[in-house]
Amino acid sequence: MRPLIQEQMRREALEIAMWAEGRQALSQDVLAKLGLLGPDGHALAEGDQETGVGNAYEGDGSGLPALGPLASFGSWQSVAATILRKTGDSAGFDQSSTLFGILRWIIFELQFKTMPFLANIVSDSRSVSISSLSLSPAISAVTNLLGGLVTPVALKGIIDSLKKIGQLAVENRGHEEKNSNVQQGVLTVVNGEVRLGLLRTTVWMKYRTGKGYQQLNQQITVSRLFGSLDYDKCIRNADTLLAWDGQDVDGWVRGASSSPYPPNTSPAWNS
């Protein structure tokens, strides 16, 4: 019989390996029951929906533990960015694309929620009303959800990133009406903790000639997932992390679909 510590490490490694392999695709029977299968036997295209992704990083400069066997990453932030990349890969979720797929959208959230290297996960949401003339309630919801989890400078960066997603949604021409599925990734350092976060909402938009896309009067729900990187677990499983495709923080931020866009400047953000 293995010593208890060896058995615990074996189970931990198995948990990580199963997570990294991703979730199995649904059968065609299940897809058909859920109305997600077209007559040609392929998953239905969802052209009236889009994905808008933004990522933001900011740290408070506080000290972090030694990397030990992970020293080749150069920083704990790069370790976290690599894990976030693996989260997307394991879900088949391409953060650089505006194409929306309901299965990948849901699977990515499940993979984030079950990320083996994340501890102290919190999950909750806020619902607010917005319109084309008033987007500030959405910013208030984000501010309320993040609370003391990020610094004021990081919060500003997150809000700027959300406004970039807003600009992407305005410029990304599709159907006359569309749902813009918004995902904001957060990587931050606060009081010696590397924290990873995910904010999500969906906004209904309509194209108006001469005005472009505008948000309709609606109730939206902003959801939050947030947790802290487990340093000890990362070090115990250094060989696994070193075998994954590396990702630095800049690459993670620039890889989001909204990255090339300027923040949207609509006065509605302030009213």
C-alpha cells in the first residue's frame, strides 16, 4: 500500500490530468434533444450571437513566493497565464474569435470553475437594468462584484477593457439584432496573492441605420467567478505545468478579441 502522501499526490495528478483533457462532446442525440443539431447532422450556427472577450492585468507590486522548480516561467503571473491558456484549450474556447458556440461558452465556464490550481473560489452575480442611454449600472455591478478583490488601478483597467469589448460589439456587424456574449478575464496580484477572475454577461443589441448597434432597454446579469492561485499545488505539479504550452501575461491580454480596439467613448457609460 502506498504511503498516504503518495496516494494524495497520485489523486491530485489524476485530477489535473482529467481536467486538462477537457470535457467530452455531447452525443448527437443529446444535441438534437436540446435543439442544437441542424438537419445536416451538424451543430447549428448561431449567427445572431457573438462573443466579445477582454483580458486585463494589473498588480500591486507585492512580493510573491519563490517559483522553485517553476523558475523557467519567470513569474507567477506567467504560470497563471499558462493555466488560463490551458483552460481555454481544454474547453475548445478561442478567446480571439467573435464566433459564438454555446457548448464552448458553457464548457469554458465549467473548466474555469473546476480549475485544479484555483483556491477559495467565489461565485455570484448582480442584475441591473441598462439602455442605450445608460450603461453606468453595468459598471456599478462590476465594481460591486470586484469589491476589495482588486486594486483601484486594476479596476480601472478592467473597466477600460470592458469598454473595448463594447467597441468591438458596436463595430462587429452581424444580424440586425444580436446577443453580444461578454467575457472579461482578470489576472491581478493583491497582497501577495495571484488572483484569477471571470466576469460574464449577455447584452441584446439592435442595429439602427445611421447610428450603428445600440443596446436595447433590458435587464442584464453580471456573473463573477474569482479565486486565488494555489502556489504549493503548482509547485507539487511543476512537471505537468512545464509540459504545457507557455503563455505570458502580455500574450494573454493581447490574445483577446477586443484587444486591438480602443475603449468605447459613449457618454452612456457615465449615466
